[in-house]
Amino acid sequence: MSAEPTRCPKCNGEMMQGFLFESEGHRLETWVEGTPEKSWWGGATVPKEKCVPVGSFRCSACGFLESYARPEFGTK
């Protein structure tokens, strides 16, 4: 499967590349390997070496989202 779809698998519309943005923390979404470990303040401990940036594609016709975790989706 390609990480850069050009047609929507639901309606065959055009897929546009983008990203998911966490507005409160001002960070890009990431995928983290393993299970979450609770941190002392109640959130989760996230080891950077296990994080992979997430890129997302949106269908311009129906809005379907398809996401991939790949290093090239990181900030440039």
C-alpha cells in the first residue's frame, strides 16, 4: 500500500495531504510504539525514540481521512 494515496477508497475523490495538529499543545500528532506508561502528573510518558510522526490525507469530496505513521511526515 502506498503512503501517498491519490484517490479516495470510499468515493474515488481526490486525496489531499495534510497533518493532524494538537491545538492545545501546539504539536503534530505522533504514533508511539508500545503501551502507554502513566507519568507522575497523570498523563503518559512518551519516549522520543518510539515516536513516529503521523501524516494524514483527506478526500476533497467526502472528507474521509486516511493516516500513516512515517518518519518523512515530521517537521522540516
